[in-house]
Amino acid sequence: MPALLKGIYALGFNRPSKIQATALPMILADPPQNLIAQSQSGTGKTAAFVLAMLSRVDAMKRYPQCICLSPTFELALQTGEVIEQMGKFCDGVDVVYAIRGNRPFKGSRIEAQIIVGTPGTVMDWCFKLKLIDVENIKVFVLDEADVMIGLQGHSDHSVRVKRAMPSHCQMLLFSATFEETVWCFAERIVPDPNIIKLKKEELTLTNIRQFYDFCENKEAKYKALSNMYGTITIAQAIIFCQTRRTANWLSQEMTSDGHVVALLSGELTVTERADIIQRFRDGKEKVLITTNVCARGIDVEQVSIVVNFDLPMTTEGLTDYETYLHRIGRTGRFGKKGVAINLVEKCFMHMLRDLEEHFGTKILRLDTGDIDEMERLCD
């Protein structure tokens, strides 16, 4: 335990966040207790369940003992990095990534105690390649359960992996929302759980100032973005687009105008995506243009502004509240101040009003053409 505490302090933690203070006594209890917890982006829930896994593993036993499922490759890598950093003083404890592109040979031996991966690949490792003896799993973590059930196949894969776990395995499920579909999913995954659920007024990220600028069309949005470029590159910024096509167009336009930007979208290979995120973390590019692939999968402390080039919508064309919350949550990490700017065309103003009503907040008008007003954003 002293080695684990050393890793916690090395990560910069000196006191627990609200979710950590509430969850950790349950997570670390003996005998282990199951937990379903609602927690928004940037609140420290990753560190909480990582601490649970690291506290349960036996470094002397060279086989998988903990599994963490994430909905995306990026989020799996991010979680793994937290495990590696928090556990860097825990001799003999290793993590391995069960993600697309990392495929050990059938019959090979996995010696790492902690597996972090996406549901389909973890299922293959457990049942097809038989790399993991699930009877040895002590902790099973399901991260971002609300998005898991929205991705084709992830729900079934997650349930199948869970059902193979021994009865004594500790189950920890984290979700941003608790709609009926999430509850049904949680009940299939976690037996006799403790429950931590946020009040509605806690869902809005009050440390993030939210603005909008009215734009006639895509070209007007681009002009507004160009006006903002000097402001958003004081630190770092993420620009979210609804489609790959828009993201590609925006990247080409900004690059041709001499702006230095990075583009991250789902059609890139695993290696390309990892390289782009690392370059952005290192500050080699100050602006990252992306689709919803990064709404949950990236945590960069220096991000101070998020721009919604398009407001997020569901496949049915409705306002996507959860994605909006996760997008703007890329800034304002751990209670720091952040700014979210929405570029909105007339035909989508109703979505802006939907967001205000849903979260009980006021999104203020911003004149992106006013240099003085833009400069005050960073005060």
C-alpha cells in the first residue's frame, strides 16, 4: 500500500474529489462491494476504479486478475496510462491492452495482472483465443456504460464477458447518464450494487462558461473560427464536427489558410490515432479537429476551449445531450475553468434552446468578430 500511495501522490492527488470520497470506501471495502456510479467527465472516477484494481491485484501471481472495459480505443489507452502512472511504484504489476491491432498468438501466456480493452477484443481474448482464465478475475470494471449500450455489439459483448466472471468478482460500473436503458443494462451486469447517482442540478458543468455565435452557414462558421484562432491557441482547443466529411473539409480549409491543426477521425488506423493524440498532448499542435470519436476518449489538461462547429445530434436528428456534455467536458478538467463555444446556424437554434432547457443553464451570445470580447474569454 505505501507504494500505491506514492503513485497517487506522484499523480498530483492530495485530497479526493467528490466522487472519489463517496465511492472509495465502498470500492475498497473488505469483503469487496459492487458499485454502480454516475460520474461526469473530469471528476476523477478513473483514478477511483484504477485504485480499486491496483489494491486488489497480487503482484506475485503472473496472470490476469482485473479487467476494465472501455467503449473506445482512445479511452482504453487513457485508462491504461493512469494505471501505469499510479502503479509505477508497485513492483511486478503490469497492464496489457486488449485492443484492435494487438493480437497475441492463440495459446500464448498473458502475465499482466490488469487487462484494459474494448469489449469485442476482450471477448476474443477470453473465449476464442483463451488467453484469460476468467475464474481468476477479482475486479471487473465497465466504464462509460451509457455509451456502451449505444454501440452495436458492445452491450452483448460486455454482458457475455461479465457472465463468465466468478461470483466473488467485484463489479464496478460507471455511467454518465441513468436513463431507463442504462438501468436495464446495469441490472444485467451488476448484482446487489451500491448506487451513487447525481442530482439533476449536478449534471451541468458549472465551471465551464458556455457561449454561442449565430452563423448563417458553414462558411460563416469558418470565418468565426478563423477570428477565434488567436484566442483558442493561447492554450489548446478541440473543435468538434458532426461528420468526418465536415471535419476533413475544415482541416483542409484551416491548413490552406496557414493554421496549424491536427485531424482525428474514426477512419484512421489505431497507430495513427495514438500518434495524433500524443502529439496533441505534447502541444505540437494546439488545435485538434475531430468527430465524436474524441468526445470521451481524450483527457488533455491544457485544453481550455472546446468549439462545437456542429451541435451534436442523434442518428434520429434529435439533440444529443449526453454527447454535448462529454464534448464540453474535454475542458474544465477537475474543476478548472473552461470555455465552450457553439457555432449555430438558424435551422439549429432550437437545439441550443433544448440544451439550455435540459441542463437548466443559459448559453450566452458571443460576438466572435469582436477581438476585445474574444480576448476577455481567457481572463
